[in-house]
Amino acid sequence: MPKFTSRHPFTLGAAFGTAALLLAACGDSSTAPGGESEVISRVTLTLTPSNGGAALTTYIDDSDGNGPTAPSAQVAIPALARNVTYTGTVKFENRLKSPAEDITAEVSAEANEHRVFYTVTGTGVTVTTTDVDGSNRPLGLRFTKAVGATATAGSTRVVLCHYDGAPKTAAATSCTGETDIDIAFAYTIAP
């Protein structure tokens, strides 16, 4: 089975601070060393208001994957409305290939070996994972983001964790395996 095998740190300047992005490569097979690599070159968050309205989409790209060029600044910083709950998804892609490759499908197929963790800065915003793996443990490709009445601007840190040697546990609150992606998305609060 393919797995993410290499990590490369990058630093991003964002409106609300600096975030680290770790890009990962996937081999075609864990039994085929040196197989073709797949790079995660874009991470996208999509937030849809549960009370209706247009989805908010934001992303960060790395134009050369594992190369020396730093990733781009965050595109489209979302302005969240107070007293609204959003349904969210995260998407991992290799856009350096044509057509672009959806790495999220691999994470989903290997759900027992992956988990996405979310940490929020600012106050009054809560992220809750809504999907599970085959053993009923949180996965994190889908989530809700509840914005309270007194919410403040901040960021949502997204960590894609790969469990190789360490067991995946349902009660974990942070990555105890290998970190494949670690990136923060800024958000503001709508007036």
C-alpha cells in the first residue's frame, strides 16, 4: 500500500502569523522501494454554512512540490459569520501532474493509517471531526466548524498524521505518528 514517505518543511507568511507546511511524497507501493512519488502541492479547505449560502474556499500551493521554492501565501482568507456552523472538508492534491491527482482519495483508502487533526487559535471557534475510519476512529477529512457569538479572528492548524509504527488511537488529541502535513489557515470574523 502507498504511504507518505518524506517530509519537507517550508515557512509561509500569512496575515495572522507564520505557518509551517510540510509536503509529503507517496510511493506507489510499500513493497516497491523507489516507486513513483506523489507530491502534495495544494491543501484546500472548503467551509459551507449550514444555514445556507455560498461555500468559502481557501488554499495554499507549493509550485514545485518538494523543491526549494517556498509555498505561496494563503489564497482567499475566509470571513466567518458568528453564530454559524460550517460543514468542512480538507483536500490534498498533486497539481504538478496533469490532470491533477487527488491525494485525499489515498488518505481515505488508508483511513486506518491516517488522521487529520485541527487546532484553532482565537476564541469562540470549535472544530469537530465528523468522519471515521473502518475501526470507528476519527479520520478528519470532514468536519464541522462552529463559530460562537463572541468568536475572534485566528487560524486553523491542519495536521495530517500518518500512523506507521505507532498505533492510531481514537482518544488522541494530537499526532503521535509521523506528520505528513502541518499548515495553518488564517480566518477573520465577518462584521
